[in-house]
Amino acid sequence: MERGTLDLNLLRVFDALLRDGSVTAAAERLHLSVPAASRALGRLRRAMGDPILVRAGRGMAPTPFALRTAPRVRALLDEAAALISADRAISPAELERTFTLRINDGVSATLAAAAIEATSSAAPGVTLRFVPEGDESVEALRDGTIDMDIGVGEAPAADIRATPLYEERVVGIVRADSALGRDAPPTLAQLCAHPHVSASRRGRARGPLDEALEAAGLRRHVAAVVPTFASALLVATSRYVALVPRRLAEQYGTALGLRWFPIPADLPPVHVRLLWHTRLDTDPAHGWLRETIRRALA
């Protein structure tokens, strides 16, 4: 095969090799013999002019070229699948596919379990691969690195679709034996009398509550900033006040010995939405998963 000549089957092998990092595992995924998968890797190397996978200890590691190319190959395969299956009904029970979802920390603790349960019960061959937020780049949706983005905010570009999932409110949470908010919702002044822990993966100590406090001539002391809401919950088991999504507080507060209360300020609601690229609009499998997740959170 001449360099630069590829077909769809070879791209599927490339995708499997990069997903599994192993010729044997890729062969099993594609229902090929190991020698056939090894020959396909050889053809890929000649066609792409790159080793694709190289020895790394007892395993194999992808080359920088392979890592750069993998998202584009995955996007091409998704588009090919959508073209072939457009306007055709799918059977979730027969679906075999891995979907990659980028998800906000405050959402993942409450959403992931519901999404996995709803998906696996109808489509046992589907795997949901959750990855954390990074730079939130829209390019990850465009190039197929991720299939969906679940978080807050609006669609950032014209080629990105969005659908609302639910509205969230932030609440305060403290140890169950704390006097704060035990008999009645605390006042802003009472909130400021206790040290706070702030959850921000960007390391920010300020938020909408601080603006409300300043308008009332008050200021809180943020004793610590942690990267996730899960970390904030754990710190709150000490003597600190944490602000977390209400669903998270309801689901895990009691088990951790915590008690939550509403914040006595008009804080903006958090709108949780699902984003995807327009090229997946007509992909019936992707559409089925979007609807499954939406119903699971209704």
C-alpha cells in the first residue's frame, strides 16, 4: 500500500489501537485474529509514515503523531457511521459503542450514576467514558475527542448544539452539629461569622456570594480553595462552610454527617446543559443517548 492511501477499515483498526494500546485488545474489539490486526498495523505504518505504536516497557505507547491524529480519525468514523445509519432506527440492545462525555465536577457526582444506569439497562453494549473538564475547548467537540459536554453555560459557537438538562441552585452545607442554620436559615452576617471553603478548579476564592455580601457591607473569610465540590464536602466535615450544588448536598450530605441550608441571597441559578457538535445531529445512536440522559435527569 502506498503512503497516504487509507480505507475505512484501516481507520477502524487505527482507532481501536489507540483506544486499547494493544494489538491483541484491538483484535478482540474488532473480531479479528491477532495476525490480521498486526498486518493492519503494518499497513497503517506504511500509509501514515509513522510507527503509530511503539514499545514502552511491557506495553505499547502511541506516538505524538498518533495522539494528534486520533481525534480526527474518530470524528471521521462517527461521520461515516451517521451517514450509513441516517434515518434508520437503531436497537439500543444491539448497540456497541463507546461515548466520551466531558463533565463538570459538580454535575458528575449526581448525574453519572443516573446516566450509567439508564444507559446500561437499555444498551448493555454501550460504554460511557467520563472525562473531567480541562480547558473546556470547543475543539474537543469538533474533532471528536469528546462526544458530549455536560456542564454550565450556553452554546459557545454556531456549530455547537445545546439542550437544557436541569436548573441547579447553590446551597450552604456544614457539619450536622453546627449551630449555623440549625433552627432557621442563617443571615448573611451569621454566614460571615464562620470560615468558608471555596470550590474552584481555577483556584478562585470569589464568587456570586461575595458580590451579594459586598452589597450588604459584609465580607466572608475564605480559609481554603479546593479544586472540586467533592473536596469541599470533605472539608465541610470539619468546621467550615461550603457552597455546593443542592443535588450534591441532598445526595451525599447526610451520609457525610452534614446538613445543608438555603443561602439568604438572590444568587443566580446554575443552568446545566448538554452540548454536542452539529455533525452528530443525524447520528441515531448519539440522538438516543442524548434523549436517554435527558430523561434520566427529568
